[in-house]
Amino acid sequence: MDEGKQTNIEENELTEEKDRALQEKKEGEVVEKTEEEVVPVEKSPEEELQELRKELEEYKDKYIRLYAEFENYKKRVQKDRTELIKYGSEPLMIELLTVLDNLEMAISHANEQSSIESLLQGVEITLKEFKKILNKFGVKEIEALGKPFDPEYHHAMAQVERADVEDKTVVEEYRKGYTYNDKVIRPSLVAVSKKVSQEETTSEENQKNNDIKEE
């Protein structure tokens, strides 16, 4: 081998060694930096205490804001409830003013015409309007006459012996009953039928026949 080739080989080997050394140095620096980043920085007790105080102040501030919002909410609810109790019947009162207007108009017309019939006609119209308003607000009459007696809706004031209807049927109504949104606010006062036995019916018929013969 001549001297020129030998020299080139040596130079190449030196270059490769330098490259390897440079690469190892770079890798070592990367490892050191990574280790430095991973290792957490220890805080002093004073720093930790300061952070805890800061967190405590933040929680305290949040609590104060939430408490204030809750108090405002309670005040709004109380105000709405008070207004509902005070003015909840306002729509009904407005409707009842129409009934008042109709009554005053009926009386006025009756005075002008001096007619009882005119007054009665006006009162009947007003009564229909009043019932219409009650129905609009959930107040309805309880059906009683001819219906089976129901203690939930009817209050029996008397019993009447009747042979022409079923036992415990409402045969008379002394006072109307009403429901409000399906709740009974006043039961009907009624008389209820009592079935007459066949023997009693026969006895009564015989007594009537005897009375007729005696006459």
C-alpha cells in the first residue's frame, strides 16, 4: 500500500472518531437536560403556607358570592310568593266586575221601564254570565238530582220513601254543591230515596182502597 492511501485511511478514521465523540456529547447533554426537567423543585414551608392561604382566600370569596346569590334568590321567591297571595285573585276580580256591571245595568233598565219582567230578564242574563265566569276559573256545579248518592259529593239531609226510583238516589236538592278544580269545596245538600218494600206498598194500596170504599 502506498503512503497516499494510508494517509487517507487514517484521516477517515480520525473523522469518524470525532463524529462519534460529538454525538455522544450531544446525547449526554440531552439526558442531563431531561433529568433536570423531571426533578421537581422543592418549595419552602413558607411558600407552601402562602399558597394555602391564597387558596383559602379564593374559596372564601367563592363562598361569599354564592351565599349572597342564594340570599337574593330567597328574597325574590318570598317577594313572588307575597305578590301571588296578594294579587292571585286579580283575574277573577276583573271578571266579577263584569257581573257587577250587568246587575247595575239590569236595575237601571228596570227603573226606566218600570217592569219586573225586564229586571228578571237582566238578572237571568247576569246569572248565566256569573256561572260562565265560575266555570272559567274551575268552579263547577255538582250534578245531584237523579244521581246515585255519593257521600263525597252529596250530604244527605233527609230520606224519602220512593217506589219509582232506585234505592239511595238523590230525589231532592236543597242547596247546590260545587267543585274547584275537581276538589269538592261545598257538597250538595240533598234528600235520598229509600226503597219501599213490596209489603209496605201493598199495605198502602189496601189502605187507600179501604178509605175510598168508606167514602
